[in-house]
Amino acid sequence: MPVAEDFRCDDDLGVADPDAPVSVALRRLRWRARRGLLENDLLLGRFFDRHMATLSSSALDALAGLLDLPDGQLLDLVLGRAEPQGALDCATVRELLTMLRSA
């Protein structure tokens, strides 16, 4: 699975301050999450609605790495039909996928 060259997995999934204002980076990620595949749009939209305020910076980095994937590969990961490989095979991405699957 191709991932952006600058993606580095940081396994610290600490929770961000829920009272902090929504950052520009977070809003950009939410915009990037709008996909060409309706299933991804629905799953990612629900995920953002439920978890956006509590995502840590490492979780946001992991999400950015996932959003670099083509739609089909992303859907396979979210639905559990595939497991993360390479740079995406780390605890942060796995925890994020668990959150996506439960959204």
C-alpha cells in the first residue's frame, strides 16, 4: 500500500484537549476525507463527527497516512478485509482503524 514518504508512525495516541479550537490542519484533514467512494465518505464522516474533538496529533498524522491510500485500499482497511502494512503497520494506525470500524 503506497503511503506518503514523510509519514512516520508515532505510537502515542494521547487525547487532545477537547476544548481546544478546531485547527486548520484538522479541518483540512476532514476535507481530504471526502472521497470518491460513497462508503468511505459515510464511514469517515461518521468517524469525524464522533471523534474529531478528541484526536491527538499522532492520530491525525496516522489518519493523514491512511487518507493517502486509494479509495479501495482504504475501504478494505476500514472494513477489516486487509491489515495495515509497511509504514502503516503500527499501534497508532491500528487503534485509529479500531475507532473507524466502531464509528
